[in-house]
Amino acid sequence: MTYTYLGPAGTFTEAALMQVPGVEAAERVPSTSVNTALDKVRSGAADFAMVPIENSVEGGVSATLDAIATGESLQIVREVLVPITFVLVAREGITSLEQVRTVSTHGHAYAQTRHWCEANLPGHDFLPASSTAAGALGLLDPENHYDAAICAPLVAERNHLNILRRGIEDTAGAVTRFVLVSKPGRIPAPTGNDKTTVVVPLPEDHPGALMDLLDQFAARGVNLSRIESRPTGEALGSYFFSVDAEGHINEARMADALAGLHRISPGVRFLGSYPSVGRSPNAGASVARHNTDEAFAQAAAWVAQLKAHLG
Amino acid sequence: MTYTYLGPAGTFTEAALMQVPGVEAAERVPSTSVNTALDKVRSGAADFAMVPIENSVEGGVSATLDAIATGESLQIVREVLVPITFVLVAREGITSLEQVRTVSTHGHAYAQTRHWCEANLPGHDFLPASSTAAGALGLLDPENHYDAAICAPLVAERNHLNILRRGIEDTAGAVTRFVLVSKPGRIPAPTGNDKTTVVVPLPEDHPGALMDLLDQFAARGVNLSRIESRPTGEALGSYFFSVDAEGHINEARMADALAGLHRISPGVRFLGSYPSVGRSPNAGASVARHNTDEAFAQAAAWVAQLKAHLG
Amino acid sequence: MTYTYLGPAGTFTEAALMQVPGVEAAERVPSTSVNTALDKVRSGAADFAMVPIENSVEGGVSATLDAIATGESLQIVREVLVPITFVLVAREGITSLEQVRTVSTHGHAYAQTRHWCEANLPGHDFLPASSTAAGALGLLDPENHYDAAICAPLVAERNHLNILRRGIEDTAGAVTRFVLVSKPGRIPAPTGNDKTTVVVPLPEDHPGALMDLLDQFAARGVNLSRIESRPTGEALGSYFFSVDAEGHINEARMADALAGLHRISPGVRFLGSYPSVGRSPNAGASVARHNTDEAFAQAAAWVAQLKAHLG
Amino acid sequence: MTYTYLGPAGTFTEAALMQVPGVEAAERVPSTSVNTALDKVRSGAADFAMVPIENSVEGGVSATLDAIATGESLQIVREVLVPITFVLVAREGITSLEQVRTVSTHGHAYAQTRHWCEANLPGHDFLPASSTAAGALGLLDPENHYDAAICAPLVAERNHLNILRRGIEDTAGAVTRFVLVSKPGRIPAPTGNDKTTVVVPLPEDHPGALMDLLDQFAARGVNLSRIESRPTGEALGSYFFSVDAEGHINEARMADALAGLHRISPGVRFLGSYPSVGRSPNAGASVARHNTDEAFAQAAAWVAQLKAHLG
């Protein structure tokens, strides 16, 4: 098995990948962009790609949303949450915060630690890096002249970097969400706490289409945990929606909602049903009786019995 | 074949019955109430009952709505519209409007001709009758002392009554709607312009249930041509809805809407799909592409194909 | 003060009227039809009219709905519920059920006592009367030849009729709803348990108008306790809706819903806010925070403050 | 006047800024991150900040959405669309595509030109840069060893870089959307083609809240041109929505929709009404009569007149 991920090695995306059971024994190949990673799956060069889909430290979310919305179909088979915690690492010889004059890291990581930096590294300069790992590993290169970097614990520990401080993120408890993507194949079996991801082009000739699309979920009591509109890139004002819904295609209310989406927007793309990780926003909200599999089955049986009397 | 109807003979209900093809050769039995008529069908004493369902001159509409909502199931197999036009008939010896001092008819019929009466029969007295036909035929009974009656053309013509004026209704163009009811059996084949009638108990434990019920139709582009709430009679605040929807159970959007109703209110009662008479309020509004049988079939096929990949 | 009501004297409508405080000392005039009663109010011949609006024994409900939907505006100032219980009264000389051969009453009353009659008066004949009171009082007229009548307790007691049995209704606990109507004037102050009645023409040029109308209530958490579609009588397929909503125009959510109705259907007619009698279907359902007067006031203040910055 | 923008100089964000009338004569200061730029406005160090909000080449969109959703209030006063077109620039001495072995640029820019690169620069290596401008200007630094960079025309022209090819983007016609942000103050006057941006926390204690929020727009015929859910960062499953709606707070339907949002989610943040640039998805869809300012005014007047009769 070959896994690729948005690299370089040592980023939060690799940390996400390392949570996948069995991945330690598999081949792991970094990719320079989300598109590259997904194309490796499409071409068969990799079996799986780990890419960020929500709230990522190193960006790539829009690229992921767009890349899985178009081109050859892909399927999400797993989601992974990674707690976002940063460490400050320094080059050899630096042992205290007072010595740090210049800090390098990815701009998004800097944004999430800036208050700590301003309070603890007064007067420091910031040098953008192309990733948190690139910033950290640059400390090992004598040609670079900065003092410290902000990165994931993974890259610091693996490379035995000099950690000055841990947990320097401004907001405790943040997480980033990643998805493991494969070619379309078997859908993971339902676990009772699953998520279904779809991409739905907004029909341009259908006023009120967005409400009609969302109503397909609402009318069956299916909650949404993420919704984003994205331009299709084909024309100004041409949009698609990327949606995570709570439930599994094996559940009648989800299958019925998907059928409703397909009627309104036949170009809808099913990106997978897979186990949900962590507490969902609506966890504990039990399914109303009229949205259970049993209610759907009884309703279908009733209509079938009525139609048996057709003249 | 035996047909019964809300009598007595000569009312608008009998006029509705006479529109049914082949009924002239069949046995026709008046019933003293809507309940009596429907019970004759339930017991097998009659094959069909003609009863008013909307805007009736002689009442009975509530009784019809309630009677088909409860008890042993019945099925509507045809609807009939009857133009509401009244004649003024007089007892022997009366030849001009000036001679008319007292007029008898059903209270509803009087309400629909009152402006004409006030303008043309100044100072007249009104004597309520239990039906338009009873008022008219009473003129033949020497024990009665009123001068004229207001009734349907049918009873006047059949009994060779003395017609003083035709078309005395205050509002031209009114119609009453009747339905022909049988035991549940074969559903008439779709004609492309059909109506489906259902009775839906309002679930008490489900806030917003009415909107949810109506949304089952709206979400599939099914128009409603009649909706009425009725108390169930079981408890104060316990309601059911009587609804006419445009379409036939053989059409996918109607079948899907009915399944949705059944999920929300499992006690829903299907009262039939049958040809629609006259122009519907939404006639000419074509079915949106996403609500066609084809769109439903394609959506179902798409979901089935996705589910084939379940692990 | 003069009150009129759907007569004759002794009907359930008069029983409803007698519940109005102070009415015993006022002038009470029966009317032969709902239209006549309402016209007396319009012309000033009466100050108030009591008419049935829901589930009536003697009919008139459609007439009431239609009459208050058109013509000069009227206003509902009170609702009254009357328990529907029937007595069997007999002509002089009849002392046991076995002696009863013929029974007279209004058709609707007969429909509601038929099972009792069949069980207790085997082989009896039914003679329709124009009202329950007319049937009962006819027993005092020696020209009539029937043995018994079914009527409201009121007329039996007031006329010292011979009561053979009380409580002969087939369904215990039924009630009929009446409304007291005046010319438009002062709206009764809110009590916290009120009802608002409106009549809304369905705009013909606006597909989905019914859902849009109902959504005006639903979007503000306003429950409906009655809804009926009625043909306007102007053209086939032209409808209006008669709706009872829970709440008072003095409450922000109701006023906002009414404004929404007016936008969609400018011909909407406000028929009054008045105290609700009896348990409402949704009694005890507290108003959601976002639909309280406070939430409306805060929202209006917020928008006003934003608009103060308009350039 | 001081303007800041997501730098460095020469990026697409600066190209957006240069479209603002009068900006050439003003002070223009690059910021290293979206947060830094917005904080300069909050602190008064800058009057305006130009930041990407949708579909950005250099990232920052999530940072923008999050930064304007929290902290001290800001206001969008203008939107700018920038056509996304890339040029390939080379270091001194490189005159043909065949000589290009290594290319540097921001990862998002590389993703949008990758097909062109693969077709025209076979076997090239990609070196990520922290921005398109940084990659381009790095060509002037003799310490760097890459041959070419992909950047915006602005930075190439301003620095007289050696342009090998223009228009190398894989998708023609793409645009990025930027917004100009100030402290809250005067709202730009309506132009008839405006946009309103709001940030709405999703109330956690309110099932179906997302549909209720969206219905506030739909029920008044207000179209949405962008919608994104974002985690609040406070707790897993805690979300806010960033929404662009078509219309101006000065229009009654928008003001009414905003009031509705405030009732459901009192923490809603108004981020401005400002002229819309370019064709909107719903351009040309005229406002339905019932959503016009006139309809709102008439409805309000009607309700006010009714309430004048309150007892």
C-alpha cells in the first residue's frame, strides 16, 4: 500500500496520516500540493492520499474542495482530526527566548501563535516559510540566518530539534480535519455515527435552488456539519456546494435525501460515507421516529400496496 | 349496479349523479343523510354513493369529510361538478311574481338567491325547507300554504312544476363539487389531469407538523387544490386535514409525497386518485424537470448504483 | 344593545349566545340565515351576531366563512364553545321509547344521534326539520303527526317539553364553535391566550403561494388551529383561506406574520384578535426565545442602529 | 490615508488595492498576514485593509473570514475582482523554456498553472515560495539557484523582470475576490446592485437553526451569492456562517431579513453593504412585487392601522 499526503514530511498532514492504522508499515510519499497528491491516487501511483479539508494550518482546503469536486471521481474513506499544538524550535546555540530575533514558519501557523510571539518574543521579525516543516528544517541549514521556527511536534521530535517551548498556540483545543481519499470502491460499513460528503452544482436555471437543495436534507431530519459554496471556475456566478451531512448512505433518510439532490442537480457527486470522528454538533439528537429506517420502510410498503390497486 | 345519493330525489346531488355514464339504467336510491349513503356502500346495500364534498347548496360537506375520514375505508372514484342555477316555481294559480307572498327552500339556497328575492319579491316571507326538493314538492301538497319554492331545475322539470323564473341565483357561474364513492378497489387509470384525495391526522406530538405535511407536497412540486382542517371529534385540539392534491398516485412525485406523509402521520388515509373535472387552479403549469417521473427514476437508479458499493 | 343569531330560538346558536355576559338583559333577535344575521350587523339593525364557525349541528359554517370573507368588513370579538348534547322530546301522551314511531330533527343532528336511534327506536321513521328547534316546537302543533324530536336541552327546557331521554348523542364530548361578530371597532385586549382570524385570498399569479402564506406563520412560531380553503365564487380555481392562528395582533410575532401575509396577498382581511376559549392544540408550548416580543424589539433596535450609519 | 494589504508588494492583493480610486496617491503598506493587516485597521495604524475573501491565489481566505468574524468590529466598504492571469519570469540569462529546470511560486499558483508547466517545462522541479511575489523577486537574489518563477503581471512589470510567457494559467477567466475593510462608519449608499455580508453564529440550542437562518433570506426573496460554514474555534461542533446576500440594508427586504437573523442568532455581525462588482448569479431577476420596498411599507401601514384599534 502506498499513501501520499500534502507534504513536506513533518507537517500536520503527515501527523494526520500517522493516525491511520497500519500506515507505519506502508510506503508514505509527500506531495508538493493537494492536486499532486490526488492525481497520484487517480493515476494509481498511490492508493490513498491524506489531505486537509477544514481549518488547515498549511492551507490547501480550497484546493482539496475544488480538486475532489471535479476531474475523475474520488472517494473519502476516513476522516482524521489532529489537535493543533505548536512548538517553538531553535537553531543550535539558542537556549532562551531572549536570544530569538527572527522566527520562520508558515503564515497560517504564525497567525495562530502571534499573540504568544508578541508577548514572549518582543521585537522579533517574522520570515514566512512554505510550510511549518520547511521552516523548522531550515534551522539545520547553515545558509539560513533565522533563530527559531514554529512547527508541529512531529517534525521537531523526529528530527531531534531543539524545543524551546511547547503549546504556544493562542487558542487551546483547536483541531484540523483531514480526509483520506481513494479511488471509488467499497463504501465503509455504517457505524451509527457516520458522515456523508457530497458536492452539488447549483443549477443556474432554478431560482431558489439553494434552499431546495438544503431542504432535501432538512425534510428528512439530516443535519449538516459543514457547508461551503465555491465558484466552479467555469463562469462568474457559477457555484457548487460542498456539504458534510450526518449519516450514512445505508440509512434510508440519507439515501432519500441524496435521491432528492440528484433530482434537483443531476451533476451531484457522492464523495463517500465514512465514520465520523469526535463529537458531532448534533450528537445525542436522536432520529425522529418519522425519519427512521422503519418509518421509510413502512411508508414505501404502504404506497406499494396502494399502487397494487391501479386500474 | 345500485347508486345512492344524498336525497331526496330532485336535489343537486341527484343532478350530479345523473352525469355518471350508465347511471340512467341503474337503480338509484336516495338517502336521508351523507352518513346513511356511505353506510349503504360499506354494507354492500349500494355499490356507489354520490355525496357533496365542496360548496354544497344543501349542506352535508362536513358530514362527508368526517364520514370518509373515519370508519371502514372508502374510495373516491369520480368527481362531478354541477352548475348551481335556481328556478322559482309556484303553486297552481300563481302566474306572476306579484302574487308571491311566501317562499320556501333550503336555507343555503335561500342565501344564494336572497338579493334576487328582495329585489323581485318585495315583502315576501321565507319558510325554511329541509331540502330544495322538499320545498318544491311541498307545493303539490294542498296542506301547505306557501306560494313558491326555489329549487334545482331537475326537480322542477321532472315534476312539471310551474316555473316562474329561471337563473335567479345571485352569483352566476357557481358550481358545487360532488364525489362518487365506492368500496376500495381498482384505482382509475391516470389521465394526465387527475386529483388525489387524502385525509391526514395531525400528529399531536410533533410541533410544526402541519408545515411538515404540506412540505411533502411542495417539495415535489405537487399543488393542492383544497385543504381543510377538521376536528377529529376525539378530543378538543385533535385535528385531521382533508386535502385534494393535483396528480395521480401513479406519478412518481405523488407517490413520493404520499410516502412522506405516511412517515410523518402513519394514520394517513388514501381516498383515491381520479380524473379531475374542469380547469384546475394550476392547469398549464408544467411539471418542473426535477419532479418528472424520469427525474425520480434517474435519482433512484443513481442511489441504487452508489449503494451497490456498500462494504 | 341588540344581539341577533342564527335562529330559530332554542337552537345551539342561541345557547352559545346565552353564554355572553350581559346578554340576558339585551334584545335578542333570531335570523333565518347567517347572511341575514351578519347583514343586520352591517346595517346597524343589530350590534352583534352570534353565528357558527366550526363543526356546527345546524350547518351555516360555510355561509359564515363566506359571508365574513366578503362584503363590508366585520370583526370577531369573542368565541364561544357549546357542548353538543341532545335530548329526545315527545309529544303529549308519549311516555316510553316503545311508543315512538317517527322522529323529526335537523339532518345534522340526526346524523349525530343515529346510532342511538337505531339501537333504541327500532323501525322508526325520520322526518327532516329545518332546525332542531323547529322540529321540537312542531310537537306542540296538533297538525303535525310525528311522535318525537331531537333537540338542544335549551329549547326543551324553555318550552317545558316532555323529555324522554338526555345525552343521546353518539359521540360524547363534542362541541361546536361559534363567534360573536360586530362592526370593526376596538380589538379586545390580549389575555395571553388569544386567537387571530384572517381571510387570505390566494394570489393566482404566484406559484407556491399557499406554502408562502403558511410560512409567514411558521417562520414566527405562530401555530394555526384551523385552516380551510374556500372557493371565492368568482371563478373556478380562485380560492381564499380562512385561518385561525394562536396569538394576538398585539404580540410582535403575530403582527410580523400579518405584515408578511399582506405583502404576499394585499387583499388579506383581518377578522379580529379575541380571547381563546378552551385548551388550544398547542397550549403549554412556550414561545421560543427568538419569537418573543423582546427578541423582535431587540432585532428592530439593532437594524435601526445599523441603518443610522447609512451614507 | 493609509492602506495596508496582504503582502508582499506585487501580489494579486496589491493588484486589487491598485483598483481603488485615489489609492495611488495614498500610503500603501504591505502586511505579512491577514490578521496583521486587519489589526492595523483596528489600531488606527491604517485606514483601510485590502484582503482576499474568496478563491485567493495566495491563501488567506480562511484567515480573513475568521478575523472579521471575531474581535473588534470591522466593516467591508468595497469589493474588488482581480482577473487571475500568470506570467512566467526567468532569471537573467534564461531566454527559452528549454532552459528552465526549476520553478518557484506559491503552492496555490503552481496548482493553477501545473498543466501548462507539465506540458511546456518537461521534467522541471517545483520549489514552493511563500508568495508569488517572493518567488519572483527571489530571481534577483544571486544566492537563489532556481531558473524561473510564476507570478502576477504586476510584480513582473514593476520590477522589469524577464517575462518568458504570459497567460499561462490553466483555466482562463478565473478571478479572485478581495474586500476593502475599514472601521465601522458610514455605510456606502445603495446603488441598486449591492451586496451585504454578515457573520452568523449557529445557535447550538436550536435544532434546524441553519434552515431557519437561510429561510430569513429566502422568505424575503433575498438571494445568497456565497455561504461558508467555519468552526468558531471555541469548541468542536461550534460553527458560524459567513454569508454574502444580494441587496443593501437600505432595502426593506434586506433590513427585514437582518432583523430575522438577529432574532434567531443575536450574535449576528453585520459586515457591511457595498456595491456589487460584476454580474451577480441572479442579476436580472427582478424583485417580486411582494418583496419590494413598497410592499413592505404598505404591509407595515396596514398592521399599524389595525393596531390603532387595540382596546
